[in-house]
Amino acid sequence: MVGGSKQYHGSPAFNALAALRAGVDLATVLAPERAANIIATFSPDLIVYPLEGEYLGRRHLKTMLEFSKKKTAVVIGGGLTRNKETLSAVRIFLKKTTIPCVIDADAIYAIDGKISRKMFLLTPHAGEFYALTGKKVATNINQRKNAVMKEAKRFGIAMLLKGHIDIISDGTKTALNNTGNAYMTKGGTGDVLAGICGSLIAQGNSIFDSACAAAYICGRAGDLAAKEKKQSLLASDLIEKIADVVS
């Protein structure tokens, strides 16, 4: 997991904890120092490596690429912020890496054209989809589905558009997921989803199948948590329910 900044530390922690609950063997977080030091206190299950400074930058690329060579998947974007140098570092990393990547949150803003990497999965919500494509998401489900398929094909990647009905497409195949509920608009639930996606990809599943399964698992975990918490639901509650879904 690559994420975090001076202000934000929760996103990469949610990524990593969700990935572990979804079955991956090891989860390593690379984050700027303050975020890394906080994340390291969350759980002894996490491996956390601090990157010098308050924000991710190009000076960290060598470390990022060296770590990624030893991994089977990367989740990047949560809490990074969108400052110019950070997005530049993300852009270069994505061009140089040779392993599958889940591109989420702020990292989506680093995409500046067709990338044609079938090993990449983008996980935008409606606002990020607009920032990526310049197109607003329609309310009609068929129009949404067609838009996701078209854009996935245009960018040459797989895409999971988060919403009341999740839409997953690799430009050829398209699937819908109906699990989840209105309480899952809380911050951090998308980070849980990205972590599950990365976990399933790291375990050797295809990008498309991983995205479909992750959408179901995250939504179902949210449904189980909502029965108990309702409007008090937190992203951390989803992580605790993942085991009930995958067991």
C-alpha cells in the first residue's frame, strides 16, 4: 500500500487491514513519516515503512519500485493528496512498475491519458470518474454501465465505479454488484474496498474477477455491519465483518 500524508493516515491503514482480512499473507504500507508512525501503532499485523518528509515525492520512487518488486500487487492513492510533485511521482511509478496496481482516490488524478495497462484497476466514485473522463455519471443504470465499459476500453484498464450499484468493466466484460447500503457513504469505506481488491489480485486472481468479488465482499460486509450500527457505521466496522463474508 502506498498512501498517506501529513494530514491523512487512515486510508492506507484501511487498505492494509482489509487486505489482510481478505486473505493476503502480508501487507506493507509505504507512507510519509507522520502517517507511517501513526499507522504502525494500529496493529502489529502491519509492516510499515516510513518515507522521509510530509508528502510522497519523486525522491521516493526508487524505494517504491524496490518494494514493489517483492510484492504481487500494489494499492496506491489513499490519503496522498493531489499536490503536483506527488501526482508526478505516482505517474512515473505507474509507468515503471511491472506488477498489478489498484489505483484509488488521489492517485486517480495522476492519470492523464490512455495508459493501456490491463494489470491496472481504477476504483473511482462518481466525482473521480468525472475528473478522469470529463463526463458526469448518469442516473440511468444502463447509461452508467455503458459509460464505464466505454471508458475502461478507452483507457485500456479495468474499472470499478463505486455507487449504490457498483459497475465493473474491463472494456469487454461488465458486471453489476448490488450489495451495500446508504450508510456506506462514510469516509474510509472506499479504502476498505481498494484493499480487498488488492488482496484478491495479490492472491493470483484476475483483475476483473478480483474487482467483482471485492465489490460483493465489501458491500456484504457493509450490510452485515449496518444491521448492528445503522447510521453509526464506520469503515473499521466493515473490516471486522470481512471474515464473516469470506469464511
